[in-house]
Amino acid sequence: MKTSWSGLLLATLPAIAGIACDTGMITDSGSDDSSLDEDVARTDLASTWQPSGPTVTRHFDPTAEDFRNPERGYYVGVDLLSGDDVQWVRSSGHTLAIAIVRLDDYIDRPLDAALLQTLRAGFADVRRAGIKVILRFAYNDDGGGADAERGLMLTHIDQLAPVLHDNADVISVVQAGFIGAWGEWHTSASGLDNDTDRGIILRALLDATPRSRVVQVRTPMYKEAIFPGGPLAPSEAWSAEDRARVGHHNDCFLASSDDYGTFDSPIAEWEDYVERDGRYLPVGGETCHLNAPKTDCARAIQYMNDQHWSYLNEEYNQTVLDGWVEQGCDAGISRKLGYRLSLVSATLSESVAPGGVLEVKLLVDNQGFSAPFNPRPIFLVVRRGARVWKARLTGPDARRLHPGTNAISARLRFPADANPASDYQLALWLPDRDPGLRGDPRYSIRLANPRVWDATRGWNVVTGALVVDPSAYGDDVDPRARELTELPR
């Protein structure tokens, strides 16, 4: 799309290359895969990974299986205040649920301890169920727009802040909410649907929400009015700036030429805004009206791909969703919402000496619409029998695994007390960032390859034939090493 943001993109191209080099997350230049497009091949020239000794390479096939992965896909609705069991969400094949917390009873008074305690109990149920929520607070469920006065709304946000911080681990993303009809920032009975009041409420909610989480607004125009500057530049992505923490939810996706007011004129420019922001921020929502041919498979998928959609409501609008079933694209959309990561190849040292250096390069393909949008560490794990060593890679973050081909490379100091053998296991582990969830396999990313997923441990096995040999190539050996640690490259 041709937009006024084009100059911004040209100005930031050097920064894109810098990110790739700094993190070691760059597209591979050594691959013989002729299917890599020209842009990918040019980016590959930034790669500096050169093994110092003999290596072996294993190639992987992808799978078409549709399976659960955290913080992506179709979502369903839950009520955090009802006390109802939410185990059904995961058992029905979902890892995300929208939780619209209704504050109708508090439209003229502060929140009480009973509500806050019930909300905490609801988050505990979510955690036990192994899912996360898309969180929104609203004072109504109709177009009337009944909401609290601004001062009381700010009091409510301040009261909710400790609950949000204590339960950030199971909050996938927060939607701005509070103002107007359905908490969608329009038709406010208290007159808060203006840029000044929206800005005050959004800044308060950003302050109340843990820095690791993004707050989504209903239209890109709202974000631009509060945090001007156009869509995020690569150099701003994942920074501490407030505008780098404001994403987008579209609750009338594809419904009309402007998605029922989601995009002002010129529509193409505001769509482009979301496309550029969506590379670094979560985009999701729901359909609300049949609008063929825009809601037909071909165009719907193109929009989701361009705007980097991570999640979509499975429960609404059923007419649109049924159309995708009839046209045969519903399963493909289910697989591609968010990220879909698979190993292409793994190149590693032919053998490694105890205390020596293990060199690894993994090519990871992302066939999804987007990258993971919340911070997520990358680990390489070595295991033999009961012994397990884990190395967290310091540069990369799973948010940089954009659609296309990516490389993860590392030099690892191997433990010197590892016994010689040829059956060590090497695995890629993408767990949750939160220490409380890190050991829970339900919150780890599974790769879309057959026979690599270890469901018990939550990691992806790259090989079970890593050779540890005292006569391995290289003289860089540390006899004091007791851990698997990353070395400078």
C-alpha cells in the first residue's frame, strides 16, 4: 500500500540490519534452499556465523498438524468473576480466552475488596487451566455507552494495578477498555470519547499494566492522536517508550471498506499503520458482519497476513466464520494465526570435547502471520539421562522470529564433567518468560515438526546423537567448566 509512512521505512532500513546483526537472529546466507526470496537472500549477507571446525547438518520436515501453542490462535470467552471452571478452554483446543470484566455495579463507586479478591481467584483458575487471557474492563455490554466519570475511572485503574502486576504471567494482552460502549472508546455516556480523556485513561492504564505487557486500542487513529509519530520504527520496537506498548484490536474486522470506522480516510494509510505496527505489536480482534468479497477467504487471509494477526474470536461473527469453513480456509487460518515455527535445519559441531566449544546454527521458519508478541527467552538444552544443562541465549528473543526464515546461532562452553558418549540430546526450548510458568510445558512453544516435541519437558529435540569426545576438533577447552554457557561469537 502507498502511504505517507514510506519515507519512515526508508529511513529505518539500516536499523533493521542492525537488529539482525546485534542479536544473531538473521536470515541464513549459507542455505541452498532456492525457495528463499530475493529480500531474504540480501538480508542473509549480514550473517557472520562461520564454524571453526567440522560440522554435521540435519534437515527437518514440517508438519501440517494443527496443535495448541501459547498466546496465539482462535480465542473463546470466559468470565473471571463467575467462579466457573475454565479447564474446558484448553481441552477444546485453545490457549487464549477473552475476559471482559464487567464493572457495571461500580459505575458510581470505587471497587470493593470482594471484587478484587474474586478477580484474583479468576486469574488463579486461568493459571491452573494452562491458558492466558486477553483482558478488558468495561461498564456495559451494549451500545448505550454507560461508563464511570473520569476521576472514578482513574481510581478503578489505580485499584486494579496490583492485581494486574500480580497476574501478568497469565495476561497475554490488555485492551484499553473502560470508555464507552463495550469499552471500545466510543459513545461514552460520561463524555470521555475525546482525545484528551482517552489519552489520560490510556496513560493511566499503561502505568498500571506491567511493562512486559502491551495495551491495545480500538483504532490506529486513537494511538496516533495520543502518541503521534506514525507507526513504530524498528529502532523503537520493544523499547521503554509508551508508544512501543500500544497495539491494536479490530472488533469489526473486514465488515466494510473501513471496518465500521476502524480506519479513517485515507483508509490505506491507516491500514498501513497497523501493518507496520503489527510487526512488533499484537494485532487481533473479531469479525462482526458478512461483507463479501472482503470477508471471503482470499482477502481475509491477505489482510491477516499483511497486518500480522495473532488471535481471532472463534465465537463471533458466526456467519463470517461459517463462510471460511464452507470455502475451506478455516483450518489454514487456525494454523497461521500468530506464529508457526518449524525447524528447517540444524548445523552443529560434529563432536565436542568435555569443556570444549559446541557451535550451533538453527534455521527456523515462521509460516505464521506474526511473531510471538510478548518477551520470550530462547534456551539451548543438553541432556543425557538425568543430567540436564540449559543455556539461555543473551541476544535473541523469540519476538524477533518474524515470518520467513530466521537463524539462531550460538557458541556454547560445554561442561567439562560430561562423560564421553554419542547419545547426548540437544533441544531448543522456548519457555514462558515468567519464572513461575517456565517449567510448565503448556506455556512453551512447540515447533511444527514431527517427532521433535517433548511434551513432558516442553522443549523441541534437535538431535539425540550429539557426540561428546575428548579428541574432538579444537584446543579451546576449559577443564573447570561445569555449566552449559554461551560464549561470545
